[in-house]
Amino acid sequence: MVDLSTLFPYTFDNKYSKPVAYFSMEFAIDQSLKIYSGGLGFLAGSHMRSAYELKQNFIGIGILWKYGYYDQERNMDGTMKVSFIEKNYSFLTETGIQFPITIHNHTVQVKVMLLRPEVFNTAPLFLLTTNIPENDHLARTISDRLYDPHESARIAQSSLLGYGGARLLDILNRETHVYHLNEGHALPLCFYLWDKYKDLNEVKRRVRFTTHTPETAGNEEHQVGTLEVMSFFDGTNREQYNQLVEPDSKVLNYTLAALRMANVANGVSQMHGEVSRDMWKGFQNICEIKAITNAQNHTYWKDAQLEKAFEQNSRPQVTERKKEMKRALFEVVANQTGKRFDENVLTIVWARRFAGYKRANLLMREFERFVRIASNTKYPVQFIWAGKPYPEDTASTQIFNDIYWKTLPLKNCTILTGYELNLSALLKRGSDVWLNNPKLYREASGTSGMTAAMNGSINLSIPDGWVPEFAQHGKNCFSIEPADRALAPEEQDRLEAERLYEMLEREVIPTYYQYPDAWYAIMRQSWKDVLTQFDSGRMADEYYNQIY
């Protein structure tokens, strides 16, 4: 049994002494711990780092994924390949804790591992697995793949995280005042608490909920009958959960249920808070939805040498350090693609999870015009893409492959595989411009542009998510004017692609080559502003003061 008295290597700050348990399907803690897919994990990882730095009474609850998300590799022709490779971790601690939960009316044994704070300077993280000999083959596979595509497996994973995490806290005999759901995946913990207290007000008093999805259709939901068969409501009968969450049309929406069983919820940017309140305003008995803007841990993401140069306001040192960081990135480019990039050339990066609304290929919409920009010998530009599509998202995988084929003949354009923490850091440090062009109101927050700005990369972005809270065009970023939302989607894409090209041709590229003083001023102001507003220490503090 874990000794809670020795779990934390610090004495809690009085401001943060309330015991909190943070439930998340993914955590991006370190490159070596592959239990994350993208932005949700990056956020959770930064939250865990800042909780450690602020000495908060805060623990994480997650799942130890046997195969992680997936390993992004290449086929023989260079296109994207999905591989599932078993992961093993010597730095996790055996807790000696094992207990049963019920899934699909069967007993499933859960084993608990611990990532101690001193390993990666994070709050303690408990990781649950069913991959143990005591389980049959089907039960062992529950913790195989992050975001398993099969419905029954996804439901079972939610039960593992929600029920399993709640059971663990009771076994530890930890007095937990706040159960924080980072997205709705851990919803079963609400029904666990209901079964424990038999009082919705008692459940609400303890539950907090963060939503990350800015459209109703994107929030996970399942037929109530299917959830019953899967023991999703274990301990709660149909009459009770109908009273609790009022599932409509025999379908349970995870987000809506969480909004009805939490005391308070939050969107992850000011804009997303507004979108969420508008999205759910027609539903009864939901909690207040506030907004706490996402952030990233500056300590983890910064380049110390570049930061020192910025602090000293030494443009020569900043310039030289950026060239060094670009060379480090370009070694990866050369190794993966056989293309040699030049540290003196303006380098633009689009890198994040591949999803249709993020529009990785918007830059190529008018391909001839894109090629003209990329082929300009007077003012040359280098373009890099990177990111992982969901393995079953064939449309996004096709976009990845299309970019590969189109950039293959262009010596200064490429797409990389393996977009995880290490490559993400190299891209942010080695880029001059960080491109972000989602469909407006579809990006709840996004955080990659924050860590790019921490490393001297200037954002070129649609004003979505966190960006409106930061952006001052021409002072700390370049902004792309969004098209009228009343227009047809195809016309919106056309107009925004046109404005992106114009922004590149008329402002971004000329500023980089013709006005280096102005470029440096924007770069440094961007660095200063992002540190002031978007370090995750601010976010972790706001959760305690505004949500917990």
C-alpha cells in the first residue's frame, strides 16, 4: 500500500491544500511515457508540472496504455503507417494495489502503478491497467489502446478510469474534496459517487468538469441500453440515472451528464466558454460554465539560452540561438526525408493533431500559388508539417499522405512523422512562424502556439481559441481575418486561404527579410506576452481559486 504521507516531496502551500484528484484519459509527461495523443495530454502534463511547482495537494489518475496511442511510421512508399508496439516502463513504481471493478457484468481486476513526483517533477500520477494475468484476454485488452475505436472498449475504458480511479481513492483512504474530470471520459465516477452518497448535491459538491469540445456532435454519447449492458451505471438503476441526467432519446451524452452532475464546469478559453454556454443553454439542470484558458508549463517548454538572450534584449544572441535551434530541427528533417534545410531561410511550421477542422492542407488549397511562394528565390520559405491523425480517420490520413506526395518534389517543403513531445519541442524551437488555421469556433483553445511563442516563433493564426486573448496583429503575431460564418464552408475556405496567401506575401515574408528590427520586436513581444498570460502556473492557480 502506498504511504500517502510520503507521496509528496513537498509541504503543501496553504493556498492549495484542498485535496484534488484529476482524471484524464491522457497525460503528456515525458517523451518516454507514451500515454498521450495530443492537446488534451499536453494540457494535462503541463497541469501536473505546475501543480508540482506550486506545491498543490493534487494527484493525477490515468490509464497505463499498453500500446500508447500508436507509433507513427512510414510505409515503403513514404506514406503514413500506423504501428502498435508494446511499451514497458522501468521508472514506474509498483503500488501493490489491485482491486476488482465490474465491466459488462464481469469482474475485472485492476492493477495500480505510480509515477512518483521526483521522476519528472510532476504531481503524483496513478496509472491503472487491466493487463495482468488475473484477467481473461478480453479484460486485459481494455487498457491496450488509447481511444480504442470499438464502442464497447471505449465504454470499458471510461469505466476503468472513472470507477477504477474512484475506487482507488477510497482504497488509499485519501480524503478527496474535489474530483476533477478533464473531459467527460471519466463520467462513471459520478455514478460511483452517487452510489456512495445517494445524494446528487453531495456528488455536485465534489465534482468539477472541464469541457474541451466546442460542438454538440463532437461530445461522446452512447445508447443507454448499451451502457447498461456494459455496467456503466454500476450501482445506479435506470430510474435513478434518468432522474440524475435525464438522457434524451435513450442516448446518454457524456458532456451533458457531467454538466448535470458537477457543481461547476469550465471551457478552456474565454471564447470557448461563450461557445459552450451557448451550446448547452437549451438544456435544463446544468451547472454554471466558466472559462479558464488553457496554458503550458514554461519551465518544461522553454529554451533556457534563448530565454536568457531575450531577457538581456540581445538581438545577436537571439538570432544565433534561433539558428542553432533550427539546425537541430533540420537534422531531423534530413534524417527523415533526405532534404537539407537552411537556417537562414524563413521556416513556417504547421504541427498539431491532424483533424479535418484544423485544415492542415489549407495552405495548399491553391497549389500553384503555394508553389510560387515556396519557389521564390529572392525571399525563400521553408515549410514543415507534422501531426498524428486518429488511426481510423481515413480522411485525415489521406490529407497527411496528400501533403507528403505534393511536397516530395519540393526541396524546401516536407512532412514529418512521430509528432510527440520531443519533436514538438524541436519544431517550436526551430520554427520562425507557427501556423494555425482552423475553422473558426472549432478550436476550443489549442496550446501549441503558446509554447512556440515561448521559443521565439511568431504565431500566424485565425483568431480562434486562446488567440483572441493574446493577439495584437503586427505587435506580437500575424492575424488572418476569418471569413463571414454565413458563407458556405467551401467559400469560407477559399477566402481564408486567399487571406493567408496575402498575409504571407505582403506582411510575413517581407517583414522577415526586409525589416529584421521589426521582426525581432514582434518575436520578443510575443515571448513576453505569452509568459505573462499563458504559463500553466496561472492556470493551475485559477483552478484552485475559481473552480475548486
